[in-house]
Amino acid sequence: MQEASLQKQLLDSKEEITRLKERLSMGTPTVHKDLSLISLVPKWSGSESAVSLEEFIENIESAAKIGKWHSADCMQIAALKLTDSAKTFYNTCLELHAEDATWEKFKKAFRERFRDVHTDQYHFMRLQTARQAKHEGPQEFADRCRALAQKIMCKDSDPVAQRIHRENAERMLLASFVAGLSGEVGKQVKFQNPQDLRQALTTALAVTEALRQEKFAETFYTKFEKSVRLSNRQDDREPAGRYSPKRAANPPRTRRYERGADRSGSSGSTRDVRARTEPR
């Protein structure tokens, strides 16, 4: 009897384990990584012309969130995207090649190595004095101002404080962009009084395109009028011996042919006059 009850309990336990496995498999579906998002992460060299380190890290973590990457994947992908001095630092940093290396250690090591040596006042002055270059379009100038605004925005763990820092940086970014635009584009954007950077950039691009089309139209009609006047002058000043389509269609008669025609014409006309004047 005891053996039979034990076998029965064993069978019940097996059935219960099978049901639990089925529930776990239904509740936790298989997660597939999307590694195609690696192409969206730009390369990073660590130079001053490159994007900031925080922006590079943010791009990786955003792609990891969408593609369901693990922290180890973030570290490997970041290492693949490094170039120049950043790649050299990673290859020579033994701490990042150890078995216990993590994504947090990677970020900490790179923040210590590539920390900004300039003060906040330096970046603030660069943003305030930013001016659009001669061959720089509104979009490029806006990107440059954004990069400067990122460097003056403070980092805070408190979400409310971080939101306030971001709003202040966006206001300074808008003011610097509008003040730095040059020429007619800057004047028109100031007249519109935009409330955010997107509105200011849209106005600047529209005015730039309108000025470009106006300049193209003026150049086209000026060249067209010059070509018409030059063609008329050439027709008026065309020399007698020069080839002309009209002369080619009606070639000049020879002197001998003209004399013969004059004689025949004069004799014929005299005969007609006598015939009409003589009485019948």
C-alpha cells in the first residue's frame, strides 16, 4: 500500500512539474535580439570634432533598449565602434579586457579618460558667441549649437531637476541660434519670434531656399537678356562677305547675268512703250 501511494504521489508530482513548465514557457516567450540596429550607432574617435562621449553612450543604450541587447552586447558593440585615440585607449586598458569587465566599468573608464577639461563657463561663452559661418547652412549651424548646449547641460539624478536643466539649456540654445544667424535669414527669423528651435530652424530653411530660388531666377533672366542682345548686335553688324543663311538661300547673281537681264528688260520695255504709243 505504501509503495502504491508513493508511486501515485510521484506521478502527481511529475504532472505538476509538467504543468509548471508549460506555464513558464507560455509566460516567458523567447526574446530575440535585433542586431541590425548596430548600423545606427556612429563611430566615435574621442577627438574634439566628434560627438560627446555622453551622446555616444546614449546612442548605444537607446539602440540596446529597442533591440533588447544585454549589457555585454553594449560593451562589445561600443568596442567595435571605437576609432583613433578611443580605440587605442580601449586596446591598452587591461581592466576592460578582464573577465569581470562590465558595461558600467566601460563607461566609468571612458568618462575618466575623455572627461572634458574645459569649465562650464568656457562652453557657455562659446554657445553665447556662436555665429553662423560664411558657407555654413542653418541646419549645420543648428547642429553645432546643439553640441555646445549639450556640454553646458548639467547631469542630475533627480528627474525634476534634470528636466529643469534641460529646459534652461534649450532656451539658451534657441537664443544663441537666432542671434547667430546672419544676413537676411537671421532678420526674417527674428521677425517671426520662434518659440522653439524647431520653429526657428524651419523658418531659416524656408527663407534660405526662397533666397536661393530668387537668386537663381535673377541670374537666369540676366543671362537670357544678355544672350538676346548679343544675338541682335551680331545680326546688325554682320559683314557683307560673311556667310548668312539669307544669302545662302538667295545667292547674288553674277555681273554678266545682271547686264543681260538689264538689256533684255530695257529693250522689252522700249518695245512695249512704242507699241502702246504708236497710232493704229
